Amino acid sequence: MNKNFAFLFPLLAIVLWAGNVIVSRLSAHTIGPQAITFYRLLLAVALMTAFVGVPAWRNRTVLWQHFGQLAVLGFLAMCLFQSLSYLAAETTTATNMAVFTALTPLLTVALSSLVLGETATVGVVGGGIVSLAGLLYLVSGGAPLSLVKDGMHAGDALMFVAAIVYALYGVLLKRWSLPIPSWQSTYVQALCALAIMFPAVLATPVSMRALNAETVPLIAYAGGLASIVLPYFWIRGVELLGPSRASAFMNLLPVLTAAGAIVMLGEPVRIYHIIGGGIALAGVVLAQTIRTPLRPKAIHAGGAN
């Protein structure tokens, strides 16, 4: 493919991701978080089986050696993150959800310093402080002092936890660096997540796990476009542009989500969304661009003594 058009892959991935945030809001109070998570996994596994099933079976010896790690990854990204996101959608806006999700690159770098022992940078520390200030302004509706009295909305808190969970997923992927093709890894993770979610969906009230004309399109989008097409576009974007350039497209997620929320959900975008979200995303950009180590390495004078 012409490299001049390589940017289309991460861009289209973020467009689909924004659509998935809208779907999450549409699913609130319509279908239970555990139910839509289970159904999207069921559809994704069925679709992936068509082109990943045979290669995965042939590679089953290697996959089995890393089964425990794949199960943990599947639980984090496909069970916990998704369920928290759907639950958060019941009490927060699509725009807020997108801003918290867009913090994932910053949180990933921060967790890498803690878990992998990577050297913290000035950008991570400074960007983290800036992003925190932006988030406080955003979730407080432009009145940060009100958080002392009223606290944070449950949906915003859940999305922050969800973003940390997804960041941890990214850190573990890097730490373990499994010798498994991406699609096979995703496939087995989805199978593990599906098994984990099965008891949860059985515990969901029948009225909140019913398949009907309202819920099926949401599941189709989440299980097809968001679970199969989106990862393909993102993986190709990372391959062609590199992880740093591709991750920069995450900053578009709140903008595209807000536009979709206005059109499809009738959600108003307030000035505090623009200011708070903008400050939070500026912090992410700082973390990605300023790579000066927080503590410069000591200079050893070889042969001086």
C-alpha cells in the first residue's frame, strides 16, 4: 500500500472506536453490561474461527504453553475493560468516556515505569499532572471545588478504572512478548474471555439479556466492526506507522465521539468538555513527545582512577 495513505488505518480504527463508545451509551439500560460483553465475544469468536481457527489449532502446542498468560490478557481487555465501560455508560456521557479512554497511552507509559522499570520521563510526570488537572475540570463540570462536596460521578470513576485496566493489558503484552501471531493471540484471548463471561451472563436477569431488534444491531457492531475490523485497522496502522505515530490518533477519539454523541444521542457539548478534555489530551501529547529522562544517567569516568 502507498505509505501516503497509511494514516487511513489508524484513523478508521479510531472512527470505529468512537462508534463503539456511542454503542456503549445506546446499550445503557437496554442490555446488561455482562450480556452485551458475552454476546459480542460470542460473535467475535464465531467470525474469527473462520480464518483463525485452523492456524490456531495447528499452533496449539505453543498456544497451550502460554494459555495462562492469554487467559489473563483476555480477562483484562475483553471482560473487565468492556464490562466496566458498559457499566460506566449508564451514568456518564460518551464524551467523558472517550476522554478517559484517550488517556490510555499516558497510563501505559506510567505503568511501564512501575511494572517494567522503564525510566520515567519529564513528559510522563508533567503530562500526568496536566491531564489530571484537565480531568478534574471535566468531571466537575468546570467547578473542581465541587468534587470535595459532591465527589466524582460513578461512571467517570468506572471509566478511569477501565482505562487503567487497558493500560495494564498493554504493559503485560509488552512484558510477556508472546511468540504468537497477533490474530491467534486475540482469538485465544477471546475464547478465554467468553468462558469467563458465561457464568456472568447466566446471572443477568432475562430481561437484560434478551435479543431483540434493539439489541442485535448493537451486538453486531460491537462484535463485528469493533472486535474484528477495528483491531485489523489498528494493527496495520502500527505496522506501517509505528506505535508512537499510531497512538497519536487516540487524541481524535474524544472529538469524533463528541460529534457522534451530538448527532446520534443528542448529548450537548459544554465549554467544560472542550477545556477539560483539551487540557487532559494536552497532557497525553506532552507524555508522548517529551522523552527527557527524569533522572539523567550518571556519567562514569572510565579509567579516571
